Amino acid sequence: MKKVFNLKEGNKNPARQLDAIKYEIRKYIKREKKKTLPEDVDFWDLKCKFARDEEEPQVIEFIDITKYIDEASEANCNAFYMEIIATKGYRPQEEIEDK
């Protein structure tokens, strides 16, 4: 998902618009995580980028998505850019010690 979300849409209530944006992002994340994993992959790793108005997108942590959206709303931004890309994730292999 690479999309510009408008926080100020015509005559819509800003709080409801914000809730609708968060719902759309959560729905996309659930859909991506539900996809079938290839055999050699452990999980879907979500790479995220965020930018307010006309700023350059910055890499952010997946867990901080809603925090950045709330900050953009509180700063009275007109729009923000969100990029979420699902990539193959691998867990680190633990070494087994011989006893």
C-alpha cells in the first residue's frame, strides 16, 4: 500500500475521517498477514514509511503507525503519506549447544 490519506475532506468530521483512515490501514494489514506464506518464510515482515504533507518519507517501525497518524492529526496536517510493504520475514536461528 502506497497512499496519500487526506485528513481534511470537505464537510466530513475530522475525528470520523481519522477513524476511517485507521480502519482502512488495519484492514490492509490483516489482509496482508492472512496471505499464504512461502515454504521458506517464517512470517510477513511489514516495512513502513510515513510522511506529513510534502515531507520526504521516513522509515518507521510497524508498531508506531498509529502514533504517527495521531501526531499528524494533532499537528493539523492536511494529508499524510503511508507506505506499507509486506516482505519475507525470517526468525534468527538459535544455536543449539551440546551438553
